Amino acid sequence: MPIRPATLSDLPQLAALAMASKAVWGYPPELLAQWRDDLTLTPADLGRWRVRLMRDEQGIAGFYALAPDAADWRLEHLWIAPRALRQGLGRRLLAHAARVARLAGAREIAIEADPQAEPFYLAQGAVRVGARAAPIPGEPGRALPLLRLPLDGGPRASISQPR
């Protein structure tokens, strides 16, 4: 599956994919509804971030949004369609994002992860550098891991040329 830039016409599918992917972790619908704006990319996001996606025969299978900065870029989004989980697409997309950032001169990528996604990022070479309190009903001690992915060697996956 090639990785390509997202377009304005992709935005509704990206929003639906992010919501469906977040729901896989068992969050209640009312909480997902509160997060809808944070999970939805806007036309302005396409202009300021590097947003790339992968398609399969059923539509968009995954995407990432990378916010450029001088040295430390931020991974704003990385979502895989529930039907495509555990097929290596997350590794491919993260490796692609790392290559894009590295070629632009970044030294690392900052990641604020969902707690359930942290093991994935750690397995790709990210390092936990802190946490941000993010309580939700029933989980008053919930915190979002703050991670850094060094780009000296990049994530542990082979990557194709960025497009």
C-alpha cells in the first residue's frame, strides 16, 4: 500500500477512522463525543501539518499527522482502521513519519500517546519522558504518556521514500 498526502476530500473519512480507532480501546460513546473535535482534522491542519494516509480495497486503512518544527516535530495523529489493526500498518506509517521528519532536519518526534498506545510506541524505539494528567470518569489517575522518538536510527521498521 502506498503512502500518500491526504486531501480535503479525505477529511471526513479520516475523522471517522480516528473515532472508530479510539473506540477500539473501550471508551464510552459520551467520552468519544467529547473528544470528537480533537480527533477531527481541519482544512487548516492539512496546510500546516504533514498528513499522510494509506488506502486498501476498503478505503483509508490508516493515517498520521506530523507537525513540523525546527528540531522536535510532534506526532499529532496516528490511527489505524480497526479492520487493519495488527498488520504492521502502524509501524509503516510511523517509520514514514520518522523519515519525513528526519529528512527535514528533525532530531526527534514528540508524542503524547493514549495510555493504551504507549506499548506500541515503546516497541518502535520511543522513550517515555513524562506524563500529563488526563483523568476521565472512572479513572481519576489516568495520565497520557509523553514520549520522544529519537530519529538517529528511527523506528524499528523499514521505510519507503516519503511522498
